Amino acid sequence: MIDEPQDMSLDTTIPDAVRRFCALEAAYADPLTHEALFVEAMREIVAWHIERSPWYGRFACENGIRPDTLRCLDAVLHMPPVHAAFFKAHEIRSIRREQAVAHLTSSGTTGQKTQMFFDEFTLGGARRMVDRVMQARGVWSDAPAHYLVNGYEPFEGLTVGTSNTNQYLMRYAPVAETFWTLRHVGGGRHEFDPFGATSALERWAQGATPVRLIGFPAYLHFLLERWRDTGHPPVKLPPGSLVVFGGGWKGQADKAIPREVLQAYIERQLGIPGERVVETYGSVEHSIPYVDCRAHHLHQPTWSRVVVRDLKTLRPVPDGTPGFLSFVSPYITSAPAHSIVMGDLAVRHPAGECVCGDHPTPWFEVLGRAGMSANRSCAAAAAELLKGHNGGEEGL
């Protein structure tokens, strides 16, 4: 199904409260500080999508969603969300196709692909938000860095969201040299290159330029496991090196190891301390950035509200109760993904339970994937490439 606005005369001016809320500068403001503005912005964005997306207009009507009833935070958070998986089978837009400045997909070479279109307001706002949370995490640097990217090497026409994200992450330190571990081998296909990755890291370890390792954690884990099994000696990467994980384990979830164990591998075999390992969470269906604090907890940023929902009713559950991870934010004008439920199980914690002392916002733990086999992501597709270097079920 393709769904887009039918009325070409609709005003394209971004609603005032939406614009003001998304322009807030502090990456981690106390949620109570801007609660009234958040509710007003959500009321405006719901009306925006009802008016512009025929599908969401029907969805809202069938589920009793009316902008005039969204007068408090509780009403907004109890509003029925849209499943992220829905965007894997349908092209849903609240803008005309010619208004889209970016088109991204969530999967790589196999599996269902989420088709998400972004207008200038949505894409620009999401990028500003990423910049602010990365600045708060201390990732910005004026010093050049080498990049080992555990992700898809770009080629003309590649729309995979994680590739776009990885390229954007390279703006936080000037690029000296880049090596993509998922090499493009023609025909839109990629192959994992552990030998090239090893050679690049060995060479960079001999210099003084910091190294940044970004992308899927499964690939870095596999590389370090191979080093251990083959007796490859550790390397000491230059001071200032760091790791930024993104994309998740997804298709390799059964082989995922605890964060603390992977950090120990990284410190022992690459010389990068745990505080220089940064975890992120995000998706092409929801581009608000979630970046861990010094205690490695994923905090709610200013521009979103994190909700964990009951597995049956999808109603919000109390902190500490596992359920489906869900996000609510007025940031997106291009598609009705302003209240979305993911395929991940999670638990939310109040701000006071984090020892970092940096962010006065709640945080969440991802407990695992709850989707069906068809609910694949770019990380799941990448995992297919990894199997070829694992001997099927062996290895990681």
C-alpha cells in the first residue's frame, strides 16, 4: 500500500509548537520542564498527520484518536501507537513524494524493507538532535581520526539507513582514512572482510592518529574472537580512540554477549577503555538518537518520551516492568511515526536510578528482540553475511 496526501493545497507550514519543541537545545532537559510544550506539539502533529495521511486518518478514527482530547501527558502516552513493522509492508507518507529530501530503508540485501521518507524539517531536526547528544557524550573532536566502519560500504543508490548513519557519525572528528568492513563487491552485494579490517587496525596502531570503530557490534565481536582463536596478538590503538556501536545484534542476538564482556575484549585486544565505548539505539522508523551515558544507560533525550507497553494491551506499564519499547515524539512531519512501538522488549527506569548524575531523564534497557522472523532489519541482513565467515552456526 502506498499512502500520501490527496489534497495538494494543504499548508506546508510546520506547526508552531512542533517547531519550538524540536528546536529545544538542551539534549537532556528534565521532562517536566517542557511537558506542556510537548503535549501541545503532540496535539499539533496528530492533527497534521490525520489531515495529510489518508491511512492515519482512518487509523485515528478507528482508534478514537482526536487531537482535542490530547490535553495532558497521560492522554498522549496512552494514544494507540503504530507498529514499526507496519512500515515494512506499506509506504506511508504525510508529504508528497517530491517533498522528500531523503529516502532510507532499514534492511540490507535480504528481508522486508522499511521505506521511510524524510522532508527537510524532519531530517534537519533529527540531525541537530544527534549533534547535541553526541556533544553531550563528548564524541566531538577537532583531531583527525581513522574510521573502521562495521557497516555497508556506500555505493550509488544505497539507501540502507545504517550506512547513512555511519557516514553521518564521521562528522564528529575529521576523517583521516576509512575502512568499511562490509565491502561492496558489485551488484549491490556486500562481503565481510576480516582480513582487511585486521590489516587496517595493525597499520593504524603503529601511528598516532586516533581510531574510531563504529557500526554493528557483532562484526567487531567476530573480529576479536577470530584474533583470540588464532593467537593474534593484541594491538594498542592510539590515545583518543573510541568505539561507537550502532545497528544492534538483531540477527545474531543468540550469539550476543553482555556489554561488559565485549568491553573487556575491546580493552584487552585494542587498548580502548570502557568509558570510550559508546552505545546507541535508533532505527530508520524513529530517528531520535538514544546514546548511553558514562554508566552505559540509554537515556531519554529532550525531544522524546520513552514508553514501555504491555505485551497484550499496548498500554504503558510502570517503570521496572518489561514490555514493548515505544517512543513518542512530534519530531516527524513526513510520516505518521510520531507514536511508534518497536519489536524490542525493554524495561524503563526512572532518572534517579542512574549513577551517572549527568542526565535528569529516564533510561531504558533493551532486553531482546520480540519480532517474528520476517521482521528483519539491516543488522539481520548483515548477519547473513557474517554466517558465511562463521561456518553457519559455528563461531560467535
